[in-house]
Amino acid sequence: MENTNLNIITKDYGICINNSDYFLAFSDFTVSDGIDIVENVNILKSKNDFEKTAKKAEAFNHSEGSYIAQAVDSIDYFSNTYGDLTLFTFMANDVVIEDFTENLKVANSPKGFVDARIDINHVLYIDKTLSPGMLLKIYKTVVKAKAEFLRSLCLPRHIENILNKNDFLAVLANVAQTSLIDEDSVDIVNNDYEDDQFVFEELATSIEEAVIISCEDAIEKLGLSFGILDYFVSEGILLGDLVEAGLALVAGVEVTEEISEKLEAQILKSLCDINVIALLMAAIRTEDDFTGGRIREVDVSDDPAYLYTDEVLGLAISNQIAGTKATFNFKRYDEAKPGIIGGLGPMVDDIFAGLIAGCMSKIFEE
């Protein structure tokens, strides 16, 4: 069911959410005073500059006032309505998922992972007359729900670093007509609010569910997904680094371009094996928890000798790729830790030693 108070005006450079009966708004917009009484809520393609955004909003609304405005790079959006709630979700994304091989993909960005951004933004309208204090509580509810959902995704670190670094949020409610003094003035102090006519916890639950659904839909619409190569990037590991580490311990034969190409091909083939992926991710996730201090009983700051699960995982990976022979090769790579492997953390170094040992054994077996 659509909220009849809303009128959506769309142009190639912006979106205007209009309510001729006015909104009470709480927002962190580019042009906003925090709490505002406005007729128009503008999302505009504009540089994140107050004066430029304000001028563009004035031209959009044919007015010098009665609006808030947010500068954005993209006006892609969708909306969902649940009874009294309408949630607008605006999306901006600089990341594309590219084919790396026939079976493997990788996330990339033409802007690089310093300047790239993924933003999921919200404008929430509640078809009730609510107080400024209630809008603030709802604002906090939206922020918390979105943060908890995105954190639960456990995305690669370089993706987390660009996620919602420039996001925005506005919470809108109605203004009681009895509070309108004239066309330029509203009495919000003596307004007749509906705060006591509902249970906030129930409203908060509905808002949280709406936010989670919108974030899930946004990620799907943006086409974002992440795979094993993205988690390699998050560890600072490139395919060439692994090939170099593998070739470092070659003995008894000449290191040729053919051997290098075979090793690269075998690594990529092994990364399509669900069992190899599972073992790699087990170590990556575990190290993230350990080094992040999230497990009270564990301290890996000095790579304790009694931690041998990393070797168990490394052995399992090498065995999965090339059988028992590879487990003996694993010992060589684990002890020498050539190239980039020597700079990795206490869990991750052994799994990559296992990956390289297995792949090296496999190509020489053939």
C-alpha cells in the first residue's frame, strides 16, 4: 500500500520526495539543520558542497526554502512500503565483479580500493505525527540495524573499508496541521504527537526488518558477491606472489616459463575445489577472530608453538590437491616460508604453504 502523502518527482539529476502537508525531518543531509520542517526532500547529483547542493535544490524546487538536500553520485533507488512505513533505498557503487578465469571472478574498481565507494543509504517515511525525540530514536534504530547487518556479512577487509563511508539517512514523519501557524512557520513545541499511541519496540522491530530487507535487496541489485580471490586480496596476496613463492624452492630442475604457467594454472584450478576453499576460509576466518582479539582464551601475538591447527589445515590442503606426496612437500614450504608466505599471519601462512606445496607436487606429478 502506497502512502498517499508522498509525491515523487524524478529528473535526470535528482529525486524529490514531496509532501505538500510538510515533513518533520531528522537527517544528516548535506543541506540540513538536523531537525527540519520541510516540504521537499531532495537527493541530487551534486558535489558534496553545501552551496552548490543548495543552489541545485533551489532550482529543483523553484523555491529558496522548505527543503533538505543530499549530494550524491548516483540517484539509483528503490522503495518498499510496509503499512505506515515507506523506506527509500539509494545505492551508489564503484565496484564491479569481473571474470578472472572461466570459473573464478574477482571484485575490482576503476577507482581503486582507496577512492572506490559502496554506499547503501536510506530515507524512511513514517505516516504518523511524531516528536523530534521519537525521530531521533528511530534514526538510531536504522543506523544500528544497518551496521549490524553489514557487519554480519563478514566481507573482505578491502570491501569493508569502502562500505558506507559516505552514506546518508533521513527519517521523516508528518506535521500536524493544527501546528501550522502560517506558510512559513510551524509550532513543533505544542504539536499533538502520536508517540504514546503505539509501542516503540514493535515499531523498532518493523523498522529493523525493513532495513535488513532493503540492504539485502540493494546488494542483490548492485550485483555484489565475493569469492575466494577477493579474500586473497584482503590478505594482500596476489596470484603472482603465490607463483613466486612456489618457484622459490624448486630444486634439481630449471625454472622455466612453462613451469611458472603450469603452477599458476594449477593454483587457479585448485581454487575451484570446494574443499580447498573451505579449508582456506576456515583459516582466514579463524585468524581474523584471533588477531582481532575476539576469542578471550587465545593470544596469537607471538605465533605460539603450541598452535598447530594451522599446520593441520595446511597439510589437509596439500593432501586434497596432490595426495600424500604433497604432505611431505608441505613440510619444506612450511619451514622455509618463501616469499610472501613469510609475511603472513600465524594461521594463514601455513594454509598458503599447503596450497603451494600441493600445487607444486601436482604439476611435477604430471
